Amino acid sequence: MRHTWARAGILLTVAIGTVSCVVGAKLREDAKLIEKKIASARERGSYRCAPKELAIAEANLEFLRYELEMGDFQRAERHHRAALENINRAIEITDPNECAEKRVLIMNDRDGDGIGDTIDQCPDEPEDVDTFEDENGCPDPDNDGDTVLDVDDKCPMVAGDPTSHGCPIEDRDGDGIADAADKCPDIPEDLDGNEDQDGCPEEENLDSDGDGILDKVDACPNEPEDFDQFQDEDGCPDPDNDQDTVLDVVDSCPLQPGLAINNGCPVADRDGDGVNDDVDQCPDVPGPAPKGCPKRVLVQVTGDKIEIKKQIMFETNKAVIKGRISFEILNQVGAVLQSNPGIKVVIEGHTDSVGDAEYNLRLSDDRAKSVRAALVERGVDGGRLEAIGYGESKPIASNRSSKGRAANRRVEFNIVQKEGAPSAPETP
């Protein structure tokens, strides 16, 4: 009897091992199939039109292979199912005509002028490429149409007179009287029917500085008005409109008094805490003078991220934010976004690997959405915020230790659009 039981145990062990080998072999073959589907999806352009589904499929494929190596076929099967569902979804919603990279067809160019024959109006005559109607593919021997060919025209882009080598007859004051016959070549004739042929205006119509304001009402008859929409009617130039000692020619804010070190513009205060940005060590987070930083700086803008120095905490297995530090972080992130209206952010939720992968994915997505809602409550435009959960697919530490799992349970703020680079607050 004892021998019978021993033999049954051996047979059961062999059967279990055989089943495991069969399951493992099938999952490995399926992993190769999923890998081919991912490659196909990338060629179709899923990285543009279905980035989320593609990323989840790739992450689950990696976990599938890892669990196969570890011999955990149950977890491997879950990752297999998630990878297959997401890559099929990515392929389904990806239109290769809209998403895939376009290929360029090289056209024929018989005359070798760089313009394809299909759009070249003169395919057998090369364009002369002289910055005049070069896009039509036809040479233009007389650009300005003044009957003087460009090869002989000293002013090929300006219609002129053949007696002046194709250049306009000089008339500096633009009164229609050539300078050679104009007794006042720099002062336009008033053409009032009184001695108009001499090129000089009569005394009552004199405008010595040629600014269009007659001398009799011009406060500066020998200095032309600068016409910059600031006191233009007096006839006097105003080199420093806002009188901030920064001349208008180099003043970036000519109608607002400012500082020379700021190109004549007033110094900004992005976070509205009363401490100007030029001395504010935390220009994106409100704080008291003199440094402009809060008592505790929990947020820092670095490159393409808004980094948080503590974790946002949630109730266990819920998307409910908890803890004073969490709300302090949200207040500072909200202040950064409000003081930098040109940036848009993706809020990412992440979990550790404890529990079901699909459950973790949903939980991380709910937590990211909860953070987004909290920022909207703090006055941030929801159109600048996108929330997405990645579950356990993007660990930053090993899930084998409690410390690593705690690091993986996190929220990240990634900047995806930036108009005007925000300054990074420094710890005072």
C-alpha cells in the first residue's frame, strides 16, 4: 500500500510539472505574438494616436516576461491578458492614414532648378533664383518691368528710367521734382500753384524738418517728430517717453517706467506676494519678504517637471487625499501653475505592485483625477491639467522592500507645454 501511495505522488508531481511547462510555453509564444503586434502598432502610428494603450501594453509585456522567468504563471497570465487587450485596443483606434509618418515622393526636375516638374511653370528653363518670384520655376529677365534688363539694371527690383541705368530719378523729398532741378531737394514743394517748379515751398507752408508739421505750429521746427504715438502733435521727438532714463530705442517698455537692468520694463512679481521677481528666491510660490519664500518649500520647478519634495498621501485603497502636508503641497503646486499660466501639466498616478494590476491601474487613475480636482478647486484652469494613472507599470524602486513600495506609490507633475520658462524656487 505504501508503495502505491508513493508512486501516485510521483505521478502527480510529474503531471503538475508537465502542465506548468505547457502553460509556460504557450505564454512565451503569446509574448512573441504581442511583441509583433506592438511593433506593428508603432509602425501604424499608435505612439501618436494611442500612446496610453501602447505604453500599458509594453509595460505588461515586460512584466509578463519577468513573471515567466520567476515561474509565477498566475501573475504572468494577468499581465498577458492586460498586454493583449491594450495592444488590440491601440491597433483598433489607430488609423495609419492619419497617424503613421508620411513618406516623401521625390519629383522629377528636368531643368535642375530645384523645383519639381509638376509645379514648375517652365520645366525646361531653370529659375534664375534672384529672390523675385522664384517659386514659379521661370526665369525673370526684367524683374521690375522697367524695360531695362536685370543684367544692365543697377536697380533690378525698383522700376526706374532707362536714362538712369534702370534706377528711379533721384527725388529725395518726394515732391516729384528731380533733385537735379530742385532748389530745395530735402524740403518738398507745397504744390499750391505758386512757383511750384522750383521745388521749394513758400514761407507760409514751410516744414523745415520734413515731419509733416508746418514750422508755424512745430515746437521743434528743426527736429523731426518721431511719431511713436506719444505726444506726436507737438512736432518734437521724445527720446524717452516714460522718462525712466532708458531711451526708447533700447526700452522694451517705452510707455511704462522701469529699470535699466530690466531693459526699461517694470520688474514682475509672478506669484503676487509683493516681493519682485528679481529678488524673490521663490518667484513661483508666494512667501513673505525679504526672500519671498514660504516657511517650508515643498515644490520646485526643474526642467520639464514640477517636483514635490514630499509625497501626496491618500487613504488606503482610496483616492481620498489626506494629511496637512498633502494639502500644503497642493497649495504650492497651485500657486506655481497660477504664476506660470503658459504651462500645461500631466498629473501621473503610480502604485506599487501589491494586489491586482488592473485594480492598481484604476486606483492610480482615480488618485490622479483627485489631485486634478483639488488643483481646479484652487483656481487652476482644468484645461491645463490632464490626469492619467499608470498603476504599477512604471516603478522607480524595487517592490521587494517596504521602502521601495512606498517610493513607487507616488504622484508626479510633468510639464508638457511651456510658454515662458518658469524660474525654479530655491530653498531659502
